[in-house]
Amino acid sequence: MQKQDFVTIADMSKEEILYLLDMAEEFERHPNRELLKGRVVATLFFEPSTRTRLSFETAANRLGARVIGFTDAKVTSATKGETLKDTILMVANYADVIVMRHHIEGAALYAAEVSPVPVVNAGDGAHMHPSQCLLDLYSIYKTQGTLDNLCIYLVGDLKYGRTVHSLITAMRHFNPTFHFISPKELAMPDEYKRYCDTYGIKFVEHTNFDEEVIKDADIIYMTRVQKERFSDLMEYERVKNVYILKQDMLVKAKENMRILHPLPRVNEISYDVDDDPHAYYIQQAGNGLFAREAIFCHTLGISLDEVKNDKTIIGK
């Protein structure tokens, strides 16, 4: 069987994306199974992570796999000068699939090229975050009942925000209208605006962020200004609190509108928003479990039909 990596969502067809969302829905119905019993999942996190790492590890455990790996590159042989290639080849001796987060853009693609076992990209620098994108798509579909013809507002750090970059590429199949809201220092990179032009994706850019600007949104996707991506801390201080979503800004929001955030949040969503019916970011994080169970099965050659006909469900 040909090795099936999950490095980017940009080259996936509409049918493939919907197929994985159907699989995620099956796992939401029954998350506890033994489909991966006897398999080993390696989680290699060269960058800090909470939700992504824990949901990948929980997904592996709920499917019956065992988990090995590390959460800090400082405790690995990388501190002795071991190359990424050698680390990947070494870990591939022990695992059936490798989940990797790395600070260098393109590291996941390189790992996939050298690895004999499937590689899942858990975030590479400011480039892509395809597993987050899949759970975002699942969250949007669950809350809106469709992925088609939606008005999606991306707010905050659009320059370094790998989650919004992935979302743009995946939504090209569904005729969205994007609204990019950011300070000029963190504006959407030109390459993604050219991408929108190439695929006929409508977008509007804003610098204002108030109840009038966001009143037509179906989805408001807030992002954290990522201090770790800045080489100039003075620039970070200038932009870190530019856009804060507050409860009183939602007075004109559409009933169906939902607020997403890849988390962690710093202060870009006020805590008074948490109890508002438009808030969905905590449930969104929970959807990561089902999306990542689907990703594991996809990479390890387990089909949707096999998931639907699975007899190993635990605790029906």
C-alpha cells in the first residue's frame, strides 16, 4: 500500500475533505474503539503544544494504539546535533505513524519525504496546520449545517497564523467570502491573497473591528498574536492588543454566527464572551479528537466503510 501522509490540506479534493468529515462524524458517535490495537503512534513535538498534542494522543489511545514520543526537543538527541532526518528514520523503526510539530516551515514535508512510515503535520512554523484545519471545517459544518457560501471573518495575526492559511486553502472548494481583519503589520501575506485570486475566492480587507464590520459574519475566527514568531518585541507590543472581541460587539451578530479560535487565547476574546451562545471555541477544541481519529485511520489505510462496520466499539 502506498504511504499516506497528512502534511497539507491544500492538495486535497472536495470529496476527500468531505470523506474525512464523514469519518470524524462517525468517531463523534463512537470515539472508543480498537481499530489501532497493536499500532504505535510517535508524537514528536519540537514546539510547545497543549490541545494538539493531547488530542492526538487521546485519539491514539481511544483507538487502542500506544503512544511514544517527546514534548520538548531539549530532551532528545537533537541537542547533540542529530539531524531531523536521522531523528525521523530512528523513530520510524519504532512507530507506525509519526505526528510532528516543528518550528521550521516545510519540516513536515521534509520528514514525509524521508520517512518510511506516514507523517502527520501537527504544525510547521507559520506555514500550515492541516489537522487544526480539519477540526475547524468540522466545527463550521456542525454549526452552520454546510460549508458552502459562508462569510468567514479572520481576525488578528494573519501573517504568522498557520491555522488561517490552512483554512483558506481548504475552503477554496466551497465558495466562501473571507474578510481579513488585521493591523498592517500582521496582514494576510500576499501569497495567500494571490491564492484567493487564482481560485476565485472573494475577500475583503479591513482594519476596523466593531459590531458594524462583523454583523454579516457566519464565522468569526479569532487568532492570537504569536509572540514567539516576532524577532522584534517592540513590534509585538504595538500590535498584541489591537483587536479584542467583547460581548457588547455581538449585539448585531447573526443568530447562526459562531466564534472560533484555535487557542490558546491570551486576551483577544474577553471572558464575558464565553457564556454567549455565539461562543464555540471550547467545543471546537473538543472536535479535535474526532478529526484526529479520522486522520489516523486515513494515514493507516482504514476506510470509512471499515469505520462504519467496525465491531470493536467500546461502551456503545
